Amino acid sequence: MSSVESSGDGGRWLDAHYDPVAGLYTFSSCVDLADLSGDGESRLVVGDLGTGSSGMKLKVYRGTALMSESVLLDLPAGLVAFFMDLHEPRIPAVAVASGPCIYVYKNLRPYFKFTLPSLEINPLEQDVWQQVREGQIDPLTLKEMLESIRKKDDVPLSIRSLRFLSLDVNDMDEFVQLHRQQPIRRQTVITCIGTLKKSTADEDGVSCLVIGTENSNVFILDPEAFTILSKMSLPAVPTMMDVTGQFDVEFRITVACRDGHIYILRRESDKPKYCVELSSHPAGLVRIGKNVVVGCTDESLQGFTQKGKKLWKIILPAPITTMAAMDLPTRGFQGVLVGLANCEVHLYRDKNLLSTIKAPDTVTSICFGRYGREDGTLIMTTKGGGLMVKILKRTAAFDDRDSAPGPPLAQSVRLNIPKKTKLYVDQTLRERENGLAMHRTFQMDLSRTRLAAARAYVKALESSLTPVSSSLSEPLKMNAVVQGLGPSFKLTLNVQNTAACRPIMNLAISFLYDENLYKVRNPYMRIPLLVPGLIYPIETFVENTNDKGVSDVIKVFVLHEGKSSPLLTAHINMPVSEGSTLN
Amino acid sequence: MGLLDKLSGWLGLKKKEVNILCLGLDNSGKTTIINQLKPSNTQAQEIVPTIGFNIEKFKSSSLSFTVFDMSGQSRYRSLWEHYYKESHAIIFVIDSSDKLRMVVAKEELDTLLNHEDIQDRKMPVLFFANKMDLRDALSSVKVSQKLCLENIKDKPWHICASNAIKGEGLQEGLDWLQDQIAQSYQNNEQVKA
């Protein structure tokens, strides 16, 4: 047992158990919680699909341990625990739907097997097989005849005939020899299973089984005699269903079908009462109160009323793997748990995301309810066969914040705005009346400012007043540093050639200054060849000859020999000589 | 404290009153433990799930205990905190066979120890790792690991494995609790003197 990192769920869940190698391969329809021994401790009942072809098992967990397991003959399509009688102690039975049968277990022992009634057989097909039995036709003729029946008739062929048609010529003889003595039968299989309370809404009331079949029927079975109480037909094959109400009073069966529609069946009619056409195929169906929440394969979650009216739709970040209801009556909480392919489980109340649980693997089945003695237990199995149990904290609270994008809360807070003054009203009036003129004036002034700025810039460029040279042949950069307190200053000019690879030659530096104020030691300096990229410090000394504490600007020019206009200019604001004032 | 009171205290005539809070998850065996600690003539034969809480009184050699046996059901757990203030010690009972809900026990214990009425007090906490007779029960060491008891630094605590139905291990725990309470009383009197 190891604990799992569960960030993002606000610390609402306790990690009770995680077994990554539990070897449970199942879906939400094959998981249920029930007090199988009547001691007040709920067990987890799982129809394990094994590898899909073998190893199908009915497993029962108690706490963290596997309590019992028994082999299932076929792949389970659904599993429900239900009360089938009124005997004391009140121990529920487990019904496992697989293939055309329902296996009912009581006290975890096989108790009863219900098989769906077989379907009508094509009389032509029956005739053909009759002839085969009498040895009148050989396999090849049989194949031809069956194929013509398959093409022409409305009643589909039996499984045996279809199997025969798919065989190789060599295997046909053997197949016919093996099967020809048995009468042919046509069976349908169960696709989904649910429970419906018979006459009382009590938690431990006797329940009928409701099954959906591959030939688009829904049957309601009597819990004790296993006779068909009611038969309803759908336009398509049901895949998921939700049942509510009581059989004797009023009930409602919501069925998601393989044609991407949701049909709502009611007591009085054997045909669907309402139909919801979805934009894509349903991946999960959960009823919350009177509303139905459907997860679709286009990564959306949609809410409908019980009459099929669409209420809302949200887009999810990843495809849905499974869905389950989270119903906590002690706290009056109802929500929908949605397992996503990005290893997350989202909890929604209506369209609001309340919590996100991160799982170490993709979750394939979710079950929420009372497990052991704890009411708010979330049980999940993962794609890799792991079993995860989380317990909702007693203090956990889900705040109903609207996750839909919209104005933030702060926006609706009223600001303390002072009353409108006369001046404000006058100004507003003036602005309203002369809006055009004011805008024009502003635009004109703005253009003038821009023009003035552009002119100044051009002038600076033309007279090379900037410390960065703009000419393409001699791209130069210079900055100046003045050191010292005075009256003597050290002036360092850092000259850099910013060209990519071309050196610059024949440059000189000269100064322009007030000769009454300053004396520059080298007023004219030649610059050595400038290698691109390197910074050349060129130093000279400046002496302030004035003792009145006056400072001035010294202009530095970088010149090309033989040309009078400078390449670049720098203005150095000389500091006040402190040395002279000290004297 | 008057001279007469002191005298009677020395002579053991008047026993000190101690309030003890008995906490733990539902079905951990709190009521059964308290029932076993009572004198045998007043013991109840059948234990039913506690609703709200029960008050039980019994005496040991030197102390007179008043035990608040709280219900452990989750809907009554919010009642616990109202009794923290007037209690002198805590008995926390754990069902050592319920591995799944060990996290819930830990969560409730952490909430308890971080409560403002408990946090700064040096009150002794006695843990009973109950139901040790069951086949899949964890040992008391395992239970203390699961509950991270080693992190309790500022309170004296003790864990003992118990079987409340037969009464095994209970006396050991109670003796420890008595010692702790006696010690804290001595300390208090030293401070007062």
C-alpha cells in the first residue's frame, strides 16, 4: 500500500488504499457496493473482465483485502446488487449479466441462472438445416443457400449459420458434422443492466432487474420468479441505462443507445416517450435528481431535464473514460464524477467543476458510495488494473463557484463614486457638444509634437550630435567617463567599432571647449585602428582653470581624417570642480 | 487547599477527580473498553452503537475517573471538540483491523491535536490499538506508524494493543494514564508551592 499524490483536489480526499497491481480490469457498469453479509459493512463487488478472453472473475473486496473470487463463464456486461426477497437478514443478491444470461449469486454462491427467451428463427434457415441433418445437401450447397437467405430475408441468421459462413471450405465438413444434430437457435445478448424498486422506495426494498439487449429491447424481470414483467422496444441498441422510480407506481428508464440518441421510457408505454439527439455518441450517463448528465465522445458534458430538454453543455479537457454519480445524502450533496483520459477525475455539480483528482493512471471505473463503514468512499480502478480507494474528509466542503468564464467578482462590487458636481456636468456637456472640435485640436497638437520631435531627431542625426554614428561605413559607439574631483579631471572615452567584421582606420578625436575655463592636455588625438567589437579607452586630462566653481560642456568629436563633419559628437557635462573651492 | 483536604488527600480518603475523553472512529470499541473498566457489577451485557455520548464514572486506587464516551459516527464527531476544554486526558481507540480507515483515524487525530483547546496543553494521550485478537489486525507498532504518532512531541503518549472484549491490555494502558496524571498533579503542586 502506498499513498498517492493527490494535488488539485484541495485536500478533500484521504488516500485510503492504492494497489497498482490489484489486477482488476473492469468498467463502471461491473462495479457495485453492497452489504453482502448483513453486518453493516459494505463490500466491493467487481465483475473482472480478466484479459477479455479468459480470467473473468467475480471478485469481492472487504476493506483492503480480496475476500473471495469465483470464476465467471463469460465476459460480464454488467453487475448489480439488489434485494430479491424480503427474508431476514437483509442480504442482497448479486446479478451478473453476461452473454444471454443473468447469473444470480446469493451469499456469493450461484443461485439462479436466467436466460433470455430465444428469438424467432428464419423458417427457410430451419428448413435448410433440416435438410442437412437428413443428409440431403452437402456443405457447399448449404453455404450457397444460407448466403441467399442472408441477402433476402428480414429475419437475421442464427449465430451458427453466421459462424458457418465465415468458415474455410476445409473446416465446413467438420463443423456440419458437429452441429447438425442440434436444433438451431437464435439468441440475443445483454448489453446493460439496472435495478428498479418493485413497490417501495426503501433503500432495502425488493428490486426488479432491468436489462437492455442487443436486439433493442428492454426487459423488466420479476425479482423472485424471474419472469418478464414488461417488455419495451427501442429504435436502437441500448448501451447504458439509468432507472428511477418504482415498478408498481411510476418509473422512468433513461437509455443511451448506440445510434447516439438518448431515449426515455415510462411506465405506461412500451415505446420511448422522449428522445434526445446528441451531437456525438454517449460515453457516460448519470442521473442527478431529476436531471440527466451525459458525457459524449466529443469531450463534452451535457445536462438534460427528465423530458429531454438541454440545460447546459461544457467542454472537457480530455476524452471521457467513465462516469459515475456521487450521491452523499447525509450532506445533501450530489455530483457527477467524470474519469478522463488524461488521468484525472473531475467532480462536477451541474456545469461547475468542484474538484480535480489526479490519478497515477487512466481511470476506467468509478464507484462512489458506502464502503466498509465509511459513507463517502470513492473507488476507482485503472487501466493498468490498479485499485484505488479514497475517502471524503468529514470536513471537506465543496464551494459552488461558477467556473464558467465571466466577469470576476470584484467587478460587481460597487465603487464609492462621489456625486456629480456642476463643473463636471458642464464639462461633460461641453465635451458632448464640441467633441469633434476637441478631437481635431488634440490630433493637430499631437501631429505637431511628433513633427517637432522628428525634426529634432533629424537635425541631431545630420549634425552627428549623437554618441552613436549612423553612417554605414563607420558604425561607431562612444561613451565618456569623467573621473576626479577637480580641478584636474581624467576623461576616458570608450570608443567601439560596432561593425561586424570591418576595422576602421584614420580616425581622430578633437574637443571643443571654452578655453577660459578648461585646458585639455591633448586636444587632438589620433585613434588607432579599431578592431570590431573591442572597446578602446582613450584617456586625456582636463584641467579646470577657473576658480569660481563654474562648469561647462565639453564637446567631443570623432572625425575622419580629411573630412570636416564629425562622425559623432558627445556632449560631456563637466562636473563642478570641488578641488578649487576647497582652496 | 485546606489542611484537612490535604490530609484526606494524603490518606487517600478523597480521590482526585479526572475527566477523560474517549475518542475514536465508530466501531473501534470505545464503549466496550469503558464498559470493561467499570466495576463488574455495573457492566452492560450488550454494547450498542453510541448516540451522542455517554458519561461513565469509575474509580481506581488513587483517582476518580469521569469518562466522556463519545460517539464515533461521523455525524457525531463534530461534538468532540466541545469537550476538549474540561478534559484532562484523552483515550483514543483505533480498530487495528480496519486498515482502510486508518487514514480517517489519522485525519481525526490530527484535527484533534491541532485544535486550539488541545494544542498547547501537555495532556496525556493514551492509544488503544484495539481488536488485536482479530486475524488481520495490525500490531501496535504498525498502528503507531500509520498514525505517525512519532510526530507527537509535546504531549506524553502511549500505545498499547488491546482486546476490549476480553479486557486484555486495558489495565496496562490505564496504569500508564494514572501515572501521567499523578505526575502532572505533582508538577502542578510544585509550581503552586
